[in-house]
Amino acid sequence: MHPIQFGKFREIHLPSSPLRYKGHLLGKEELAADDGEVLHIANKFEARYVLFAQASGQKVARLPEEPVEVSRAVNTYVQYLRDLRERLHKAYFTRTLDQAAAERFVGDVWGKFNLPEVDE
């Protein structure tokens, strides 16, 4: 059985070593891996999409061909992560009544599940 696909996608094979955002170069966004591999991506939304895909353990980033769909997916995921962080912090603070401990516990969860930081 094949998964249902909505729209067209393009695939970007991801390196095994972590990618880092390097900046804007010649009209493209540059991502570089520790092993020296470099990816040139069309815009910042696509760069974040690729970074999020790699952080979630994917070997291939499947980007929607429509740029508006890429930006919508990135913005929705960023909002989800912000809401999740806020709810976790509130739950830990309610139980500990200690801001520092609540933030430390949230940081531990974030690290355990390899969730990306979204504050810019």
C-alpha cells in the first residue's frame, strides 16, 4: 500500500552529520555539515524545513514544491513548538513553584527529544 500524497514534492538527501545554517550566499541560503557537505537552499523557510527534517531523524527532506506550503508548514511547526514549550513550562512550574527548575526540566525534555530551538 502506498501513502497518499497531496501535491508534488522535491527531495533533498540529508547528510549524516548535523547541518548548520551558515547564512545568505549568492541569492541562496547555505547549510553546511560538519563533514564539509554544503547545501544551497532557495530561502530561509526551506532552510528551516530542512533543518527541522534532519532534527527529527529524517534522511530525506521532502519539501512541497509550492513555496507557500513550505512556509505554512514551518510556521505551523514553530507555533506548535512554542505552545508545547509554554505548556511544559507551566506544568513544571505548577508542580515545583520554581522558575529555574521548571526551565531546567523543559530544557531536559527538549534535549531528550531533540527538539529544535525556535526563538529567533
